[in-house]
Amino acid sequence: MNKSELVDALSKRDGLTEKQAADVVGLIFKGFSDQLKNGGRIEIRGFGSFVVRDYGSYTGRNPKTGGTIQVDSKKLPFFKVGKELKERVNSGK
């Protein structure tokens, strides 16, 4: 499911207009992004949690030239699946 499919499903299920549903989905995504950007954590019970992990710099390899390059440190969002979701996926429900 992509963002537009989520908006469509929300508008049909709850009787919202496409614009209202898009605003709700956009607000949720913006809230998630802002929270992670500020170093916060997002936890949705029964689904999972999102955190930002720091990765240090390292020496990598350029696949085109074969030469080594220095890759800078970075922060990346990480998702950890919740127990309930894991059980639902594995049970096939």
C-alpha cells in the first residue's frame, strides 16, 4: 500500500473527502518525521517502533572504479516490528 492508496482507503472507510483524508495522512507523516528529526522515538503498540540510529563513518569502495572512499557518518530511521504484528504476519491472519 502506498500513500495515495492509504488516503483512498481512509476516505472511503470514514466518509471523508479525498482532501480531508490527505490532510490527515500528511499530518501523521509530518508528525512522525518531525519527531524522528528531533531525536525522538515513535511507538505504536501492536505495530512497532521507529527510532533514529547513528552510523559512524567508514571506508567504502566505489563499485565503478574499485577505489576506496570515505563515507561520512549518518543517521537513519530504523523500524522494529512489534510482537503482535509479527505474530499476525506469521499466522497468516
